[in-house]
Amino acid sequence: MRVITGKAKGHSLVTVKSRDVRPTADRVKESLFNVLGPRVIDAEFLDLFAGSGAVGIEALSRGARRAVFVDLATQHLKVVEQNLTATGLLAGAELLRRDARAAVADLGRRGRRFDLIFVDPPYSKGLVDEALTAIAEHGVLAEGGWVICEHYKKDAVPTAAGEAGGLTKFRELLFGEIIISLYEATASAPTRAPREEDRS
């Protein structure tokens, strides 16, 4: 696993050794960031269920302003910090050892808003739905922002307006057994014309 491009291009990343953590494959990560494109530049990025922090680190390498990494496991955050230090990106990062829902609630109370939120929980535990609901309830998604969820193809995830507390799925990327689902705030969808990268 490595940083694909940007300031830390080519740096190898340490992975987390846990049965509940599946590092996002480099090919999946590259395809995702091709879709995100310039949205990453100067973005506020939230990496929930961070694991090794590979996706948030990729965002920082590609020009995100700041990234918050959330994970409940101390050992995971130690790996994230190790990877941030090795890539020289620690200054732009904040690490929170919290349950994802509690972290989102805390960030909302602090008035934090994120342009991009990456959600990659353990599969088959219903955590995507819970995370999306918390994100909408606590208002941590910036206007025009996207929530990106990585999940197993058999996991049921919200698809229609209102099923995830005001977020709507507008696109998915398929990688065999893995799906990346992209969401935006329901109210913001009619306010802009569809971008080329939204069309699949």
C-alpha cells in the first residue's frame, strides 16, 4: 500500500493488522480520487473508521487543507500517526480516538464542516447507515460536499432521499465485491447543474 500521487507520492504505508480492517486497495483509491479530482484541493477531509489512514493521507498528499482521522482503536491511530509522520503530512492532521457517531456529534458541536467525508466501516454491521444518519443529523457536511462510503456489495445501504437523514446517493463505483457509494445533501442537489464527473 502506497501514496499514489501528490506531495508524498510513492511513500509506502504501514497497514493495520486486524480482521475488521481492510485497507482500501490502491486501484480503488486511484479510481476514487480520479472521480474526486480538484474537489480534494484545499478541502476539509474527514476519514471515519480510519484504519491505517490511507485515504485521508492520499487526500492530504493531493492538496487537502486538513484531514481528521477517527478510529476507536488506539493501535489503529498509532499506525495513522506513523504513516503521517513518514509522509511528512502530520501537520495537516487531527487524530480522534472516538466511536464514529460520537466523533461526528463532537465535531458538529465544534462547528466543523467537511467538504469530503470518507466512511469505511467493518462490513455487514449496518454502520454505513448509522454513519450517514449521524453526518446528516449533526450537520458536518459542508454545502456542496460529498460523503463517500466503501462497502461490500451485499450490504444494504440507503439509496433514496430521506433514507439517510437527508443525504441522497447519486453515484456508485464498482470494484468486484466492493462498492463505493457517493452521497450529497438532498437539499443541495437541485441547486447546481450536474458535473461531468457525476455522470456514470
